[in-house]
Amino acid sequence: MEIVTARLALRRPVPADLETIFAIHRDPQACLHNPSDLVATRADAEHLYSRWDEHWRRHGFGYWVVRDRESEKILGFAGVKVVRFREIEVLNLFYRLDPSAWGAGVATEAARAVVAWAGEHLPEWTVVARVRPDNVASQQVAVRSGLVRAEHLDDQGEDGIDWIFVLRWPYDPIAPTAGG
């Protein structure tokens, strides 16, 4: 399965991508706002890849490799995975690029493509992006991808408070719930 945009091609990761997974996830700049995602060894990267691959096998989707269509260079990763959030299963929107690809709109283009794919193939699912308050660029990517800020859902993450951005949140925070 592949997602194609004007400049990018997104595809399922394969074992040959392991070196790039390792390179990007061991880069402190790439994981600046999520230091708990840093990997220290190739074995850590293999474990990360194996979790991604297991998700693909179980759900038929997951995190994609983001490649430049012209050069075929791998720029990073973007996708969605099933996670539990606030007692429901949601799709967590993820995007992590090599810092050399930052500032060119690649994250926005990839995230928009992933959110559009989810809207077409998984329309009943809520999409959630968890973003650090000081990661303004990532907040902009979430909004440009169609998600909206949901302050009432902010939550403690592994690396500090997460600001939450959502698409299709199942509960209106103002309206009373059924039976309540």
C-alpha cells in the first residue's frame, strides 16, 4: 500500500529501512520534543521496527516511510497507529522527519496525506495528535492536517504535558453525555 502526494511517496516500512529508522531515532534533534523516543542501539531500532511491523500485520496500516518522489531519499516517517486514549481506541497521528527535511512543508504534506487516508479508509476512527506545548511547528502540522486543538483533553505524556489535537472526537465536551 502506498500513499502518493505531489512531492512524496509513503509506503510500509521494510527491513531494509532499519538503518534509516536507527539514524533518525537516535538523532537528539529529531527527538528533541520526545526524548523518550530516542534509541541508543541498533537492537533498539530493530525492536521499534518490529513493533511497527506487528501493527501493520494486525491492522493493515501503521507508520509509513516518507520518501521524496524525485530523489527517492527517505525523509522520515508518518502514519497512524491504534492506541488507547481516555478509555477509547483512537488513531495516534505520528510524524518524525530527519532534521534536514524540516522547514520545507514535508511533515504537513505527509500528515495531511495520512489524515486523508484515515478519513477515507477508517472514517469512524478518531485521530489524535499529542504535541508538546513548546513544539510550535508540530502544532501547526496537526492543525494544517485538519485536526483541532482540544484543550479539555490535554494529558500527561511520557515527556511532559501533551497538548491534544483531534479529528472526530466522539464526545462534545460541552453537551451532557447520554444518561448524564
